[in-house]
Amino acid sequence: MTTKEFGQAVRRWRERMPPEAAGLPTSGHRRTSGLRREELATLAGISVDYVIRLEQGHATNPSPQIVEALARALRLSEEERAYLFEAAGLAPPGPETVPAQITPSVLRLIDRLDGAAVAVHDATWTLLLANPLYAALVGGPADWHGRERNALWRIFLGSGSTTPVSRTPDERAAFEAALVGDLRATAGRYPADRSLRELIAELRAGSPRFAALWDSGTVDRQLGGRKTFDHPRVGPMTLDCDILSVAGSDLRVIVYTAEPGTPDAERLAILARQVMAPAGT
């Protein structure tokens, strides 16, 4: 297939998808009943200029990560997702690679978790999806691209975790060790995943801390628990963090909630209202 056909498919599916199906507000005048290019770019974590070039057939050889992000943002069926990969000249990811597909049913479930901050990561802790409240809670997801969307890369090679969670040095060390142990377990399940091998090699080469934890051979699992946020907009709040899994997908669905009737719940509700307030109010 040609790049023109790929772009036509992206545009066709963008224009058919109502914004409310993606959890976006629909207030104000819209020239199209579907998604705007800016909205698709935000949902997929890519630039608006790149979306334009893709649709016009000027951007060639989109990466598997870009195609997966577009398929997820457009909420394509399994057959449509396979077609989009083939239109890009790529084979759809097989069972030997880390799953990154979020099914439409899971997306609908996430849309209905009102009042909760929700994000979905793959088994390497790469962010696939964040609802507006999660983005406002942790800060940064809209500006993360490529490797920046991976939590381990941000912690060990980037500027550190941008999540405003208060941790003691011991708690931070335990958190980092659990993340690395979880990644090792993932590597054991997907030994043929080239992208995963490249991520591990990059982390080992660039971070002595990661290399030491990796070489320790620990296999672990990242767990949730109660976390205290020192949030710059609404102040400190302690939230419950639950990490859920979807059978057969190997995804991590992270849900932050507050105990009802507490000051923490009120602060989270204030943040949610700020997120939903129309621009300029």
C-alpha cells in the first residue's frame, strides 16, 4: 500500500469518530462531527504537524509505535488496526511483542471512571493513555514523546519522575527496585521483543543505578498502595493507587481515587473541576 492510502485511512477514521467517543468535551461550534487534527494529535501523543503530513501522504515509514498510538486514539477494531499496520508497510505486532493495544471495551470502561485519575501503561511501563484528571494529577503526559513516555526512562535517564509524589529516600529506592524487577519479569515473557531489548540496553548504558539494579537479578512486581501527592495547584492529598490488569492484555491500568468525605476527596474533586472547566473561565 502507499503512504497516500495510509493517510486517507487515518483521515477517514478521524472524521468518523465523534469526540465524545474519545472522552472529549463537545461544547462550542465544530466544523466537523469527528475529531479535529489537534485532538487526534493529543490523543496519540504526536504533533499536529505530523498528523497533517501523515494524512497528506508526506510522512513516510511511520514507526510501529506511531501506528499503534493512532489505532488506539482512533479506537480501531482489531481488523482495522491490522489494516492500518499493513497500510504502513508493517506487520501487525505478534504474540512475541509486548502488547500495546487497548480494546474499545476497555476504553469505554475507562471513560466511565468519573472522578478517578486513570492511566494505562504497557508491560514496560510506557504510558499508552491518560485521562485528563490523571494528566493534571501527575503533570507532563501531553508533552512526553518517544522514550519520555516510559517511566523507567524518565526516572533513570530523564529529569526524574515528574509525578509529584512525596517519597523518603528509602521509599524511592524500593520503588525503583520494584520497577526494574517488574521490567525484568516482562523481559522474561517477551525475549524476542526488539524494542524492549533496546530499552534495556539504553538504560543499562546510561544509568549506573539501573545497571546495578538490573544486574542484581531481582524479579519483582510493581504494586499500588497509598500515595501522597504534593500537588502545586490543590495542595497535598493522599490517594489510593490501584494497579489493575486486563485478562490477556498484560496492560497496567492505574487508578487513583480518594476516600469519600475526606479533604483529599475534596482536593481531587477541585482538580477535576479545574480540568473540566471551559478554557478562559
